[in-house]
Amino acid sequence: AGLAAAGFAVMPLAACEAPNKLLQGSTGGSNPLAIPPLQVGRIEQGERVFRLSLTSGQKEFVAGVASPTIGIDAPYLGPTLEMRRGERVRFHIDNNLAEGATVHWHGFELPASADGGPHQLICPGERWSPSFEVRQRASLYWYHSHLHRRAGSQVYAGLAAPIYVRDDQEERLGLPSEYGIDDIPLIVQDRMIDGSGQLIYPSGMQARMMGVRGNRIYVNGTEDAVFDAATGQLRLRLLNGSNARFYDFSLEGGAPMQLIASDGGLLDRPHPVRSLRLAPGERAQIILDLAEGRPLRLVASSPDNMMGMMGGQGRGMMGGGMMGRGNDGDPSGGVFRILDIRPADTARSVRLPAELAPLGVPDPSLAVRTRRFVIDMGMMGGGMSINDAAMDMDVINERVPVGQWEIWEIANASMMAHPFHIHNTQFRVIERNGRAPPPLETGYKDTVVVNPREQVRVLVRFEENTDPDLPYMYHCHILEHEDAGMMGQFVVMNS
Ligand code: C2O
Ligand code: CU
Ligand code: CU
């Protein structure tokens, strides 16, 4: 069903391996970066209302070869939805696909009935009209399919797009914020394109275990993208919208980038970083200085995602090394182009504020209890689970009281790194294996990587429980793992 029904050729990955080689080969032409259209909705009776339609379409991932896709008001991906903290939003989403779908608001605290998880199925021809109050801090969020067992194939086909939340606090700082001019969303996704130029969704053993990883990189759907900047300062909002691939982003030549925000908004101050790792579902915002007038190239490499488990097979993808070390130093490790930035001649330097947002240090002593989660994959990926249980739509795995601080301790018993995502909250990372988190994890997060043999402790609280009987999800954001059962359900109880 699903993609196969939509006309996708499904073939085992073995027929088209060595992704990194192909990635390195892709240094050809350059295409203007596609910018998702901005949708601000319409104010109707005190609510900001968005009308969206899920449609099937076609996209040429390779020029001249059309592949079937899914999009939101577009053949592939969809508009950036802009909203403000504190206002009410409502969506009217028409499912014009030939299959069921859901639309999840990733990163938002909202009633479970509006969450868009596996229980909020929109059947073909039906309309779903959720509404909620925007409680999130200004940041980049996203919306995407969360269909039970088929989130991977639907997101892969294009059912995903960005959300901008704005707020007064951030606007006072005067950061670059002109959409499409000096404030750009970058949805980074890899896709597997076969020898004839068709998009395929691999289903072989490796794809099931590692998650689906492609041989070409697209940014907002554009390959080999170039952006002509008009300003001296550029704000890039990175979203790892890939199904499974991790990226270490950096500037070619090693120049520092100013990291200003994580999943849930601004950090305490700009942090100069030379490289930045994002797992699927994670976001980050960086500011680049273009005042020197030199072109910049944003590149990425893919860290090894597994500890030696598959032997020497798939060199550069999982050969040698442990997750966490990456393969930056490995000359054969694929480094691929994400975005070329051409500055304007007239670019003038702008100073960043020294302080961004008062975050405070998370205080673990606030926690009333600790809840432990152990991620595992079983033998050869046959037991994707959390706390030995695979996702069951009819089982509530955790009952969490509303408004109470808890420590969620997430351990990884598998040989592979997993991005653990929790719905209906923005949490703080306290420590990983006893060590303080890196800059990207000092702010608000909704997705956190747990490396093999690692234990990550986060401080979390749920304040929204309008629907105390309906579940939210926690899961691995490698979508093939999620689809295979690495997901659990929790309700937020009245206390
Ligand atoms: Cu971005 Cu539960 O997903
Ligand atoms: Cu989510
Ligand atoms: Cu996983």
C-alpha cells in the first residue's frame, strides 16, 4: 500500500548502494534555492486560520524524470506557516490524497486531539480542523505526516514543511528576520534516486535497520542549491527533515558560524561553532557574516551512525569509528554541498546582540520523579522497541501528571544512535553520560540524540492536558524506526 500504491518503485537498497560515492559526485551545476512560499493565514473571529490541502503531485528529482510525490498546496513539501506566540491558530486540512494521512505539529504544546499523531487520521476526502493556542517561543518548528507505520514513506514523498513562530521578545533583538531575504529555512533531506532518475523508497534490510538514506541531498527540494544574498548577515534555519541521515554541518574552510537557536528557540547568547550535528527532527539557527564579500559554502558530512556492527560493509556509511567521532578526518568520508551563498557587493557588517534570551540553568532538583526509557533494536533490527515494548495503538505506556517536573532518563541499548523526540513539550537537557551538554543542547529541545551506550537525562514538564484520555507520542525520529515500533504513548493526567 502507501507509496507502492502511489506508483513508487520499491527496490532493495542493495541494488543501488555506495550512497556517499554518489554524493561526492554531485558537484555539477547550481540551481537557485527554492524558498517555500510564506503563508500567514487569515484572521477570522480572533483566530489565525490556515487552509491547506494534501495533494499528490510530481517532482523532477533529476531533470526530465518525474517521480510521484506528496505535498501541501504544492507538488512536494509545502508552505512555511507563520504564526505568533500567544495567538490562536486553526487549520482546515483537506486530504485530497488517495490514502489516509495525518499532520503533526512538531515541537508544539497543544491538546492531544490537535497533535496530529497516529490517532488523528484524516481519511481520503475528509477535512481535519484542529485549533490551538501558540505557546511556543519564537523558533523554527515543522509539520509532517505521522501516519501509523507509514510516516517514513509519506514524509519521504514530501509531506513535511516548516513553521515559523514569531514573538515580541525575539523581535526586539533585531535579528535578521525578513523571510526569504535574510531569514531562510533550509529543509535538508537525502533521497535515493535510481539509475533512471526515479525517486525510490528502499525497503531492504539495511534500509529497515539504518533507516532510509539516500544518495542525493536536496535543500527545500533543490539539489546543488545556490542563494544570492542581498544583505551582510544571513540567518539560516536548518531543519534535518531526512528520514534517517545525521549531518555534521560546517562552512567549507572551517570558518565559524554563530549558533543562535535550537529546536525551541533562542539560546542564551550566540555561540561560535565550527561544526553542528543535527539528527532527523532537530533544528538549529545560525547567523553567517557575509560582509567580507567572499562566497561561502555550507557543507555537511554524515557521521558514522553505528558501531562496527555491520563489519566493513558500506564503507563511509558505517565503516570504522564510533558514533560521536564522526568521519570528518576520514578523507574518503563523503563531504557534500548543502548550499552555496553568493554575497552582495554592498553587504555591510552587522553586530549580533551579545545576549539573546535568558534561559537559566535547568534545575534537576525540581523533578518529582525519574522515568527511564531504554531504546533497543533487537536482533538485526527485529525488535525496535522502547522499554521492551513496540508501539501499540491500544496501549498507553506512560501516565504522566500534568504540571510536574520529571527527569526522563533515556538509555540506548543498541549499536546505533537514535534521536528521541517527545511530543507536547520543550525540554532541557541536563546531561549525557554525566557530562554537560554542548551549546546546541543548552536551550529548549524537543528531540535529543542518544548515542550507543549513552544515557541522556532531560528535565521535562507537560502543561497541556486538555484531552487527558488521548495519548501523545515519544519516539525515535528515524522514521523507519518509528514505523517499525520504536515509539510509545503517554497521557497527561489531571493531578
Ligand atoms: Cu516530528 Cu512525533 O514527530
Ligand atoms: Cu513531534
Ligand atoms: Cu532509532
